[in-house]
Amino acid sequence: MIEYTPEASRQVDDLIQHYEDRQRPEAIRALLTAMDEVEGKIERNPSAGLRAPRPYPQLRQTGRAWMKAGRYWFAYSTTEPPVIVAVFFDTANIPGRL
């Protein structure tokens, strides 16, 4: 199981609250599915991540990789074990929020 930093957990909680407020249970299911998917991808091959999300090459940072699952970008540490450090919807202003 991949751990999440407190900041990444807060981002997930904020997304879930946003979807609950808008009565969008399908969006919550999609987020949870994406989380399961990316956790599995990272566990199987942590080196497969991108250096930065394709739309945001300026987010490249030593010790961090990015993967996309569903409509979400996940940043994770390249430490052993890897830890998810950020979760964003794909159309979010990631540089403005990171």
C-alpha cells in the first residue's frame, strides 16, 4: 500500500468534499478508482513516472515523479518506499496550487 502525505490526504479529502457538495457520487468513485490504479502502478514500477505532468514541465523536481490515472495527476516521492505527495484533477491549475 502506498502512503499519502498529510497534504496529499487533504487534497483527496477536498476533492471528495467538492464532489459531495455537488452530489456527484460517480466522481467520488472515479477518484477512488484512480487512486487504486496509480497505487498499483507505482508499486509495480515506481520508475515509470514522468518527471513532470506533460502540461506543466516547470514542475520537474528532483526526487519527485508524476503519474496520471483517470482524470487525476499524482505526484510521488522517488524514495523507498514511494509516498504520494500531491493529487490534482487534470484541469486544475496545478502550478498555481502546488
